[in-house]
Amino acid sequence: MLVLGFDTATPAVTVAVHDGERVLAESTVVDARRHGELLAPAIRAVLSEARVSLQDVTAVVAGTGPGPYTGLRVGLMTAQALAGTLGVPAYGVCSLDAVAYGSGLDEPFLVLTDARRKEVFWARYADRRTRVDGPAVDHPDAVPGELPVAGAGGHMYAAVLGESRLLPVPEYPSGGALAALAAERLAAEDPGDVLTQARPIYLRRPDARVPGPPKKVTA
């Protein structure tokens, strides 16, 4: 098994290679405006560091969001293109699941990421492997209270959520966590609710709209 995993659903462009036992190499760059520029070079660099070739990859896994349309499109289109070229399966993993898995927590908590428009994407977990609610999008004061919070969305709205709820874990999905989670499910031959098709999770309509008919001008 050689899993190539990456996520572009947040400001982090993160890539990793996992051989079914461990992460062989990983790269993460936080830059919300350069997903398209950064992803391909990061894939090449990670494969080189791991001393494997693209032809060795047996599965491609991409974060499915939720997240901004442009960033998601970069990662998922790349996953589909690579999988088609290599003749291997392409899978999707919810980006919030990758944050949860990377936290290492075995207790209930929330994951929040930035949804813009003063909102957050969120999901509730029983532990790092088990999502029990979400993903959803809401204003920060509307997410379930009391539980500890992981993810960048918590830090953005700490004044609303409460500083004491914030967990000292990575704020963004990591390619290593995403690839490790996917490899775990593939080894078990049980995708469960984790591995999906490599398609984006959209929780609201895009900002762009088809123009309507012109308004009548009255004298």
C-alpha cells in the first residue's frame, strides 16, 4: 500500500505519503491564495523525500471539505486526474475528520474551521475516529456548547466560544493524518463513513449567481 494524501480545503496546502504503517514524508504550507501553485510541487517534493515514484502510488486521497470552492477544486481535481492517469482509486475524506484524527483525542470534542461570512464549518466527534454530528455550517454562537474545540475556527472565535475550550492541537488538516486515516480504513477493508468518493462537500450555495433578467426602466 502506498497512499498519497492531500488537502486544500483550508489555508493549508498539505501533502503526505503513507505506506500502510507510517508516514514516509509530509509537507504543509499555509497560504490561502496559492493552492494551485503549491500543490503539484509539494506532491513532487514529498514523493522525492519518501524515495518513491508516482507510479508506486496505490491510492489517492483528497480532503473533501467543507471549504471554499476554489481551494477544494484544486485538490479534488488533482486527485481525480492523478488517479485516472495511474489507474488507481481516488477517495475523499472529510477535512474535519482529518483534523479530528490528527488531534489524537479519545474523548468527545468539536472541530471548527473557517467558513467565512463570520461562520464556521463544524462537526462533533465521540473520539478522533468517530464523527457523530455534522458537518454543518453555523455562526460560532450556534454550535453545540460545552465540548472542547479543535481547529482554526475555534481560535478565530475564541471570544465567543471561550478560551478555555480551545485544544492545543493542530488547527488545520494535515496530509499525514489524512493519509494515515485513509490507510487505516483501507487496511481494514472497511471504508465506513470515512472514505467516500472524491467529491466536494458544499454546505451552502456559492456567492456567484446567474444574472437575472434586466429590470425594467420606468420614467
